[in-house]
Amino acid sequence: MQDIIRFGVSMDAALLERFDKHIQDRGYGNRSEAIRDLVRDSLVREEWEGGDEVVGTITLVYDHHVRELSERLTDIQHDHFNSVLSSLHIHLDHHNCLEVIVVRDEASKVQKFADRLIGTRGVKHGKLSATTRGAKLR
Ligand code: NI
């Protein structure tokens, strides 16, 4: 069991008011949990900036009728096979595919991999969700 430490935070009243509105809109029950999440998010960003081994998901939406697009996306994934843990392909409708690739590698390699996929012509939307192995977070 980790020690819980309480500490006071001084803040401009108007800023705190905006923060309270913001966290209320997001469904937080209290400021403490919201602040803990902000701290964790900041630490995850630090892991990415520090080049640590990270995990994440790359989400792609594309039309598989676009000529050679499926093949190009597969080729890129084979180029980065060491970073791929798993992938999921959903046929959304007659044209569109959703692909989710779960990745684990050094942050810079994952970023480069995601940039290549998302930047491929014909990909309608792509997003890298950058998260953490969690070892450094509680
Ligand atoms: Ni498909």
C-alpha cells in the first residue's frame, strides 16, 4: 500500500473555476482524480519524449477499393514487424475498413511507423494513441 500524501495547491480563482467546469464536464467526481490523471498523462508524455519502450495503438480507416492501398499498408506493417503485437481488421461497410494495430517498441520507432501508415495516400483517418507499459505509473 502506497502512502497517500495530501498537498495544497494555490491557483488563480478564475483558472480554478474553469478547471472545475472542465472536470465536471468530463465526469470526474473530484479534483484529486482529475489532477492524478493529468500527472499520469504528463508522465506518459515524458516516457514518449524520453524514447522509452512504449505501447500504443494505431487506428486507420481506409477504402480498400483504392488501388494497391491494402497492399501498401501491409507492406509497411511487414517493414515494422518487430513493433507489431497484434492487429485487428474490421470491414465497416462495402468500401471502408477499420484497422487497429497494437504496437510496442521504442517511442521513436512507433512514431515513425504510425507516421508512415497515417501518411499513406488513401488513408481517410489515422490516429496514434500513445500510452504506456504502465510500469512507472500507479
Ligand atoms: Ni476490410
